[in-house]
Amino acid sequence: MTVALVTGGAGGIGAAVCARLAALGHTVVVADLDLEAAERVAKEVGGTAVRTDVSDPADNHAMVAHAVAAHGGLDVLVLGAGIQSDVPPDPGLDVARYRRALGVNLDGVVFGVDAATPALRDSGGQVVVNASLAALGPELANPVYALTKAAAVAYVRAMSTPLARAGVRINAICPGFTDTPFLGITARLMRKQKFPLLSPDEVALAVETVVTGDGTGEAWALVAGRPAAPYRFPDVPTTMLPDGTEVVLKPFLSAKQ
Ligand SMILES: NC(=O)c1ccc[n+]([C@@H]2O[C@H](COP(=O)([O-])OP(=O)(O)OC[C@H]3O[C@@H](n4cnc5c(N)ncnc54)[C@H](O)[C@@H]3O)[C@@H](O)[C@H]2O)c1
């Protein structure tokens, strides 16, 4: 029996991901700040719940320990907990909100990967990070949110090689606007414009596609009306000597090598 843990599993997208992974045969751990809601989802999918604040390293270790103690291991980690930054682009930065956004959306990814890697290494498992389309293009209304999601995607891409050495895959999904409480009043404004939103189930289906695939280091873009597909990042310019010769650095993983 394979075990999946979903952070933010009590939320709109997270609950749909829990249901889909359970339907695939995984035993699901629902990790969320909102324990009551997490317990409701866990009951629906026949899994267990654990109260987790993903911005806290100790909570990340505790949720993984729960999965291992209650279900014998961890095969799939979906890092989906996230918040709007509520930091407008205008001067007068609200430092507390800024740090909170980074704490949940970015630390929650880094701490989650760190805490789960030993268990995932044992199972040859994988991580899926729920980033956002905001990671791939300028999100004018919410630059701090875009910052957290772009950093998460950069982390996924950079970690894919060291994690591959441990037999662990890691990918990101980058959904566009999805119909959940997360959007707040924006959802109503979008409906007024007849702008189609993704459903949480469509995002969960993209997670299934990634989980059942074999790629790593990918960021799957997902918008309403189009099939999910790995985003093709443009090539990075190569370094050039004054005589016009291109110089390519041999890959290395750490200064020790
Ligand atoms: N809804 C969208 O339009 C959209 C689009 C792209 C990406 N996303 C991303 O998808 C993810 C899920 O979003 P959603 O739309 O389901 O939102 P949601 O608000 O419905 O659910 C978010 C869940 O995360 C939980 N959570 C918040 N802070 C937490 C913390 N510190 N620790 C643990 N859990 C915490 C909440 O309790 C909630 O259950 C987020 O990372 C979001 O950034 C959402």
C-alpha cells in the first residue's frame, strides 16, 4: 500500500488531490493548519489527519513522522498549502504579511522536502509542489505571491538532480485561476467577465498525471481549456569569451566535488 501526504489537504485543491490519490489506491494523510477540516477530508478518503503549520520546520518533521508511524512510510508528498500574500505592490511594505507569505508558500516547500527526503528515499518516492501560473509570468496584482511561487519552481528544478541521486522525483504544477475560496472576490469578478476557471478536480487530475508519470524537475502549466503540459523554459544564455567562443561549465553539485 502506497502512502501519500498532502499539505493544505483540507483546502479546495488539496481536498480534490486527496480524493484522487485515494482513488488511485494511496493511503492519504491530510496535513493542514485547519485540523477539523483536515479530519473531515481524511474521513471522506479513509485516511488520517495531522495538524500542520508548514512554515514550521518541526511541524514538517512531525507530519512525516505521523505518516511513517501510522501507515508505514511515505511514497508521495504533495506540497499544496499556500496563501495569498495580501501584500499590494505599492510602497509601505507590510513586513509581517510578506514574511508570512514566504513562510507558508516558500518555507513550506523547502521544509517539507527536507523533512520528507529520508522517508521518500526509502520508498523511491516523489514530491509534487503546487506552485502557480504566477510563477511563470508576471503577476502584476500580486508580486510577492509571484515571488514565492517562482522561487518554489526554481527550487523544484534545482533540487531535481540531487534528489534523483536519492531516487526521488520532484515536479511542480502551475495552475491558473482555480475555483476555490482562495480566490475570494476575484472569482466573482472573473465570472462576470465569463473568464473560465479551472476546477479543483482538473488540478487534481494534473497531479495524478505527474504522479503516475516518470519525469522530474518539470513545471506543468495548467489553464482552463488546455491539457496540462510541462512548461518549456527558454534556454539560458551561454557564457562567451571575448573571441566569441562559448564556455559551458561542467555540472557539479557542491563545492566538495
Ligand atoms: N485557487 C487558485 O486560483 C490557485 C491557482 C494556482 C495555485 N494555487 C495554489 O494552490 C494551493 C491550494 O490553493 P487552494 O486554491 O486550494 O486554496 P484554499 O485556500 O482553498 O486552501 C488552502 C489550504 O491550505 C491551508 N493552509 C494555509 N496555511 C497553511 C499553513 N501554514 N500550514 C498548513 N496548511 C495551511 C488552508 O487551511 C487550506 O486548507 C496553494 O498553494 C495556492 O497558492 C491556487
